[in-house]
Amino acid sequence: MKLLAVYNLKGGVGKTATTVNLAYLASAAGYKTLLIDMDPQAASSFYFGVESDATTNDVKKMVKGNYDIADNIFPSGYDNLDILPSDSDYRKIELFLNDLKDASRWLSNFVKPVKHDYDLVILDCPPNITLLTENIFRNSDYILVPVVPTVLSVRTYEQILDYFATHRLNKDKLMPFFSMYEKRKNMHNEISRDFARKFKETISVLIPYSSEVERMGIYRAPLTFKRPSELASKAFGKLWKGVKKKMAI
């Protein structure tokens, strides 16, 4: 089982759209896939029409180890794809992680009971840096980072790199790619070229800005399922191929 986190310190960069579409594409390719929605906003859960009935006590059990992950996983409605939905109480995970011995291994231990059930686990991560985030960084096999070709978004990626260096984390796990790209904008073209030259780990994919991606909230379905011929769907397909190759799955 491989663990892939989709993360950015900055919100509004296409993180959840990436998570949802990659999870669907992986499952459609025959990989048993589990999407874990770690973001308290629960957007990935919403897209698949899956809601949690978690309580604060459930979140405490989730962290402390008194929790059966398998009992809280739901079918997505698509073959080979299951969902562990998020809940607003996930904001309190940090409180319980603070009191946990060997907290750095929590995520690995959390998914261990289902490691033989899935080929790929994809995490939709909250857009912040906390103890939970560091846990995700340490325990994920790879971290996929959507980057909008703007100065501030590039700066955010550099901050992530600085964090990895400061905390002696393995930066080879990072896989940036371009999201919400607009071809008609000269700045997007220039920044994406410069970024790819500077950061060799970049996956050579440009996910275009598309109103159809925004309409996923209306479809409540992956764009790659609902509109597979869309340019953005084809770009997500290319991204999936790049991720699959990098992760050797």
C-alpha cells in the first residue's frame, strides 16, 4: 500500500479537485483506493456524497487508537474506491496528537489495519502546518503539491521546502505540478517555465483553470467521470500517469 498526500499550505489552489479526480482515476485503473478526507471542511467527502457522523469522542478515539478505521469507511459509489469522510471536529485532532506518545508515527499506525485492503491511500490534507501536517509529511510516501503559476503560490512552495529543510524531512517526497493554469496569461507561462527549470521535481503537467472543475460541486462527482473529454479531465489523466510512474505503482 502506498500513501499519497495532496497538500498545499495555501488554500484555493485546486487541492481537493486534484484529490477527488486522482482517486477516481486510480480506482478506474483497477487500484483499490481509499480517499481519507483529513480537511475539516470535508470538501472531498461532499463531492462523493459521503458524510460522517463522527463526534468529538470519535476523534479522540481516532487519535488515541481506540478506533476501528474499517468501521468508518464508506463506499464511494464507484468501483474500487472507498472514502473515510472528514468532519468539522477534525479540527480537534491536533489537541489529542499533542498528548500522544510517539505522535510522529500516528498516521502510519492509523492506516495499518487496512494496509492489505488497498493499493493506494490518498489524503486530502488541511491547508496549514501543524503537528498533524508534519505527521503526514513523515508518513506519506509522496506529497503532491498543486502550484498556481503566481508569485505568491511559488513563494508558498518555497516555504514548504524551507520547512522540510528545517525539520530534516525528505524533500524527495515532494511532487509539485501546475494547477489552475491560464494559457492566455503571460505571467502564468513565464512563471511555470521558470519554476520547472528551478525545481526539477516538478511533474510536467498543466491543469487548466476550468469552470467545469468548479461545477464538480453541482455534479457531486469527479470531473474525470462526469466529463472525461474535457481538457481539464485529460490533464488530470496525464497527472495520474506522472504520479503512478513516480510512485512505481
